[in-house]
Amino acid sequence: MTRSGLMPTRVGPGYRRPVTSALRRMVRSPRTDDAVLRAVDVVVAAFYVGIYVFFTSLGQENSANDQLYYSGPPWLGWMIAVAVGAPIVVRRRWPEAAWAVSCAALTAATALHLTLEPWGAAAITLYTVALRSSWRRALGALGITLLAVTAALSLTPDATVEGTFTVIVYVWMVNGGAWVAGVIVRERRAAAAERSQRVAEQTLAEERLQIARELHDVVAHSMTLIAVQAGVANHVIAERPEAAQDALRVIESTSRSAMTDIRRLLGVLRTPDAEFAPAPGLAEVPALVEQATAGGVRVDLRLRVDARHYSDAAQLVAYRVVQEGLTNVVKHAGPTTCRVELSEVDDVLRILVEDDGAAGRGSAAEGGGHGLAGLRERVGLYGGTLEAGPRDEGGFRVVASLPVRS
């Protein structure tokens, strides 16, 4: 596990993925799901076509004395059978057309006494219409289906009113239930898509915030030191050329280090499988002190903790606190004395950065800077607290408390 909390996956040249993993990915892929669903549609369509072809072959001799039967030509019955079942195959691609053909065929089948089932094919296509079409068209399809059922069954001769009404209600329940099921699934999918969209937006916002925080942490410290040293060189270049040269050397080394950090960060953002450098920790705090010293700040470092006792995440947070504190000292306080202390009391890592410079340092003194806001988020993410503000005796203090054993 690297310091950054990321673990790149390395695959050797002789590595071969297991066959079971490949089969599992194939079975769970969206294409496989679509293929299975379409195969089911083909089977159901063939079932309905076969049923109606069978109904077509029934004659008066195979029917009960009081049962209506189809007496038309066989070819017409076969055409109706295909029109009833075949639309199920294409209902996912053309839901409204499939419903229209199936509903019309079932109306004809009912009028010709061919049907002996409650319009199941129409219910299947009506479910798809309710699932995928607009509300106006879905409601229209439901209304037309119920009217077609009522008209076709009401025109049946030699049927009692009670029996006809019972059959109509039964077919209404089947088709209406299928339509309601389609609406329910539609609303659930819409709600799931909305939740997924919200999660994606929240994730994007968090990633943008993290990138902004990392850019600030990487760039702000170096740019502040460069700006201070450039100002020093500009003031002393005429009277003290050797001091100006020292300042320029600091600017050169700091800018090169900053460019390296920026390239590394951009490489991580552009390349998903980039190699990650270890995140800075307590071992790199003395380097921060050296940079602040080069910026004209006398730093008293008191490192009273052992880096081996802390997680990489806790060390990174502590490093960022010290970095931001020293950046504000160099930027706002100018040449002054600063104290940096890291200690542990009751399983709480305490990070202190304070200086003796002038109080009232603009946004940093008021706690309104982006760096301090990002630090509060970092420390709060790990259950800690951060306090920043001017000291009564002058200067500025940043104190962070980070629980390290929980």
C-alpha cells in the first residue's frame, strides 16, 4: 500500500486471467442480459403463435356444444396467430407498434371466436409501452386496449350479460395490472437514475474539491516562497548582489521542485494506471522547515513524535498542516520567528505552528483563506479539529488535534 492510499495493480508478462473470471464477466455483461431477454421474448412469442395456430385447427367437432369456435379459413387464423405473438419479439425496440399490432390481432381473434385466453400478448406489449413510452401515449394505449376488449367481448353472440361482464373485468385486470407494473418499474428506474445522477454529481464535486486541495497544497507553498525571494532579490540586487544570487538560487530550486510536483500530479490525473509517489509524511517536515528558513523565517522545530507509530493518512494530514502554517508565515508575517511543534497527548496528535509576526494578516488571520478551509476539511475528515487565529501577544497560531488511535 502506498502512502497515497492507492494500490496500483501490476500484471506480469506471463500472467493469464482465469477462465472463470472471463466467463463471469461475459455472463454479467449488459450484452448477455439483452441476449437472454430477447431469447425469452422469442420463446414467449413462439408460444402464443403456437397456441393460436392450435385454436385455428379446432372445429365444431372438437368443441363443446355451447362453446364458440373459429369457422374461418385456416390461412386467416394463421395470420392472426402470427400477428398476436410475433410483436412480442420486437416490443423492446418498437413498443408502440408491437402493442398496436398485437391489440388489433387480438380484437380480430376475439371477434372471430379464435381466442381462449385473456389477451396475454397485449398485456406483455402494454407493459413495455407503459415502461418506455411517454405518459400521454402510455395512457392512450391503456384506454384503447380496455375499449377494444370491451367492444370485442360485448359483440359476442349467445353470451349472457353476467358472463360477458365477468370476462371483461378479468381481461381488464390482466392488462391493467401489466400496465401498472410497467409504470411502477418505470418510476423505480427513474428514481434509481436520479439517485445515481446525484451520487455522480456529489462524487464529481468531491473529486474537484480534492484536486483543488492538492493543487493548493503542492503549489501554494512553493509559489509563496518564490514570490518572497523574488521580492528580496529585487530589493537587494543593487547593494548586495550576493544576497540576490542566494535568493535566485532558492527560486530556481523551489520552482524546479514545484514543477516536478505539478507534473507528477497531472500525470496521475491523466493516466489511470500511473505510478504513484509516496505521499509526504512526518519525515519530510524538516524539508519544509529548510524551505521556510530560506524564505527568511527562523523556525524552531520540535518533533516529539515517532513517525513509525502513525498511519500514512495521519502523517499526510500533519504534513499539510505544517506546510500551510509555514506558507502563511512566509507569506504574511515576513522575516520573523516561528515555532513548529508536533506532540502526542492521550492518543491525540497535536500540531502547532505559531509565529511572532504582526497580527491582523488579512484573510489568513481571519481564517478565511482557501488553505485553512481545506485544512479544516482534511482534519475534520479524520475526526480532528483545527483552530487558527491571531495570538494575544502578537503573531498567528494554527493548532490541529488529530486522533490517531481510533
